[in-house]
Amino acid sequence: MRTAPTILHLDMDAFFASAEQAAKPSLRGKAVVVGGLGPRGVVATCSYEARVFGVHSAMPMAQARRLAPNAAYLVPRFGLYREISEQVMGLLRELSPLVEPLSLDEAFVDLEAGRTAWDEASARLTAGKLRADIRAVTGLTGSVGLAASKMLAKIASEQAKPDGLVLIEPGTERALLAPMSVRILPGVGPATGDHLRRGGISTVGEIAEAGEDELVRLLGKAHGGSLYAMALARDERPVVAERDTKSVSVEDTYDVDIHDRVRVRTEVQRLADRCVQRLRGAHLSGRTIVLKVRRYDFSTLTRSETLRGPTDDAAVVREAAARLLESVDTTGGVRLLGVGVSGLADYTQEDLFAQARVAAAEELQQAGGAAGAGAGAGSSGAGQEEAAEVVAEEPEPVVERQWRAGHDVRHAEFGHGWVQGSGLGRVTVRFETPGSGPGRVRTFRSDDSALEVAEPLPLVGRVPAVRGEG
Ligand code: DCP
Ligand code: MG
């Protein structure tokens, strides 16, 4: 096992609920419950303010409503959470090629492999900067654990919650674990926990005292043996990057739509360069170049081109992105641009530039309305498949008049807001945005033609360079 606390575990705080609070100023500091609102709905998560009442993930929504009748109840907006998750994972990938996401809001990072930390001091510094960056880029807080193993890093981030950083010094692990419940160990669920308790073992220290033979007797060779090792804080599991299923991509949302075609081209070049920087930072190369364009009306197109071999050459990526852009009409204005590389390999070949240009097999496709291009695209090959995957990931936004609690709307006169409630032919809207103060509530007829469904706004104002243009 390593001797420095260079494995980092990040877990965002009350993730879905925090995203909703960031989007809706009137809910900050308030009890917010996100989940299914139908009769059989369950709580996905809730804000820390709601946890005080005993509400928690996976609880039936009806029970949550009894415990916290005055909380705000919202349905999840996965598109928004996925975008934030991509921003967070992007920041993690800047720290190391070894990033292992566990869910939308949680990942392990091997800082040593990224040479961003090698001892306690550098690990603390890197983690502190990461937390500040996450806050600046997403507007949300995440908690970070640092330790010499995955198990301890995860325990540390749990202790750090909310909005904290905990480092477990190598050498202190066993003393720290000893009084804790066996349930803290990975792989110990309620059933194993009960089984151990019947065998007279309820703390991690008691596992260590019982000895390996006793554990194997109770739980069998594989499970018993591995639990005994974990109890002694022996956890050699490496951080495993999911590079085969991921792509490296960067994107920017512009405060003001870009209309100037020359400006769009320049932005695409800049994004291509940034994407290559990130690719190289991760010691990767990729075969498929993906361009993503979200237009003024939120229609989102992806175009991709698959080269014969992988590249990490900025000129190749720039040229491919520019070629892809030529097939996209941007006259109405562009609000988001992205460049990604997928089909990743962890080697590069110097001479691919010439080869790639000659061999470039252009595969264009249009994924109307699909967002999230460049992320999650498969590595296996044809651009066609990737487009299909992107479409499946995020279906076209529903354009029917369906006022879902928590979703964004736009009113011709009052501007951007969100649905606070609806029913009996009425819809109540609170008019506020991530950057505004708490807003006013107004009620409309649910068939009011001045009201339309809107996309989530970015939680943090971005790209100062573009401000004031367009
Ligand atoms: N989630 C879900 N259903 C669950 C658990 C979680 O839909 N049973 C979703 C909602 C959470 C997100 O996954 O916001 C992340 O899960 P976490 O367990 O990390 O919980 P939170 O981030 O909400 O809170 P915490 O601060 O405890 O991490
Ligand atoms: Mg979390």
C-alpha cells in the first residue's frame, strides 16, 4: 500500500437538491426534497435543511411529506445534473488520468498517478484547490477525503460532509476504524452486518481481534478474507479509469448568443486546443472528433468524424472540428459550443497527422435536440452509433404543455422562472434565475400562451471573454 494520502474521493453535497437551490434563489437555506412526486414516488435526495426532519434518500415521498410538510417538492432534472457532473468530472480529469466515477456526483482520483500530489502537504493543497474550483465552476460544494486507500478516502469524505476536507494520515487508519461499525466497510450491507453481530462482532476492531480464521468461518473464504484485510485497513484496490467508455471534451456556454460566423470558427479552434490539452494531460489520444453546437433555439446538433487512427495532435483536431462546423448552420446564433475526442487509446503516434488527414473518413450525422454530445460516447467506432447513443441518453425535450414542479419556464412578459405548482387549470410560477435574488410568484391559466417550457440556465455565469458581444 502507498505511504502517502494521495487517493482522493469526492462526493458532492446533497447533489440534486444543491443544484436546485443554486438554480432557485428562493430555495437557498430551505428544506428541498427532490424525487418522484407520483403516488409511489421515492426521495432521490434532499437538502441538509430537510434532513433535520428525518427525510432521506429512498424514503417514500408520502412519508417525507408527513415529516416535512413545508419543504419544496421538486421532480429531478437529470439533464442539468448530468451537465454539472460533466463539469466536475472534467475538473477531476485535470488532476489525473486515473479518475474512477462511481455515480454522477462521486469519484475516486489517483493524485499520485497524475503527479498532482506526492505527500500530505501537496495532497491537501490540491484538494483545497479542487474544492475551490468546483465551487467556482459549478456554484456547488463537494466534500473531499484523502487517504492512502480507496476505502479510507471514502470514509474520509463522508466525515468531511458537508463542504469539508478530511485527510487520514497513513498509519492512523486502524485506530480510526476500530470503534466504527462494521457497516462502514465496503461490502457489508444489512445482512452481513446482522450475521456478524450474531457472531459477536459489531465493530471493525472486533473483526481484527476475531482473526482471519473466524471471519472465514463466518462468511466464507472470499468474503471473510477480504473483510478481514479491510478491517486491518489493507485495501490495495487501484483507482481504475473508465477510459474505454468515456471521451474527453470541453464546452462553453455563452452568456450572449454568438452570431458572427468568424467568431464561431475561432471559438471552435480554441475549444479544439483546450480539448487536446486535456487529452494530452491524460496521456491519451482518440479517433473520433465530435463537435457539439447548441443553437439559439436550444436545438443541439452533434457532428463527428472518425479518423483511421488515434491522434492527440492539435492541428488534426482543429481541422476536423472546422470541417464539421462547415456543415452546421449557425445563422440564428449559437449559445453553446463543444469539442470532444472519443474512441480513446492510451498511446499516441507521432506520424498520425499526415495519415489521419489522408484517411479521414467523414461520418456526419445530425442528432437534433440531443444534448450532451462528446460525453459518454462509446469508443468502439462508428460515429453513427455514437450519435444514436447520445440521442438515447437525452431525449428531445418535451414540448407539450406539461408544467412539472421545479422545471424552468419562460413568460413573454415576466421572463425566466420555474414551476412552483400546478393543478385545477392553473400554474404558479416563481420568476427568478440563478443570478437573481429570490423572485416573485405569479399564477397563470395553464393554457396561457405567453408561457413556455424553458431549458435550465447555467448556474454560474461563464466565459467573461464573450460577455457584451453578439
Ligand atoms: N440518488 C438517488 N437515489 C438514491 C440515492 C441518491 O437518486 N437512493 C441521487 C440523488 C443524489 C445523488 O444521487 O443527489 C448523489 O447521491 P449521494 O448518495 O451522494 O447523496 P447526496 O449527494 O444527495 O448527499 P450527500 O451530501 O450525503 O452526498
Ligand atoms: Mg453526494
